[in-house]
Amino acid sequence: METLDYIASHDPHVNPDLRDAPRSANDSRGVIYRKTYHGKVYEMRSLGNGRYEYEGKIYSSPTAVVRAITGKSHYNGVVFWGLKK
């Protein structure tokens, strides 16, 4: 990653707005994830920095959102939302 950071900071052809672009799933601001569960479509929006919004409430992980939807704690949020890397 150090090499990419060096290139991004020294290459005049790199868009300066992209130099600080998200580089991980935890910082994917604005991405909306949809999942159909028991016939209903649910949406979760990434706020970046590991925070997610669902129905106007902020959650600290995709798993916390799944818990709010299902009422169960044994679901893995990454698997539920299809966020596998």
C-alpha cells in the first residue's frame, strides 16, 4: 500500500480528489446495500468509517443492522449483505 500512496501523492496525473478516496469496505460512503429477506426488501446505507444507516438509525456494523432486521444475533452481517471481499 505504501507504493500506491507514494505514486498517488507524486504523480501529477492522479486526480487530487481521488488521493484520499476510500480504500476499504469500512469507508464506502454512500453505497446502498439491498437484501430481500422473507419477501421484503431491506436497504442499508454505508456512511463510511464503519458506520451504517438503516431506517434513520446509525449502526456500528452490518451485523448490527441485520440484528435490527431479524431480531436474531446469529447472522453474520458480511454474509447477509453479500459484502465478502
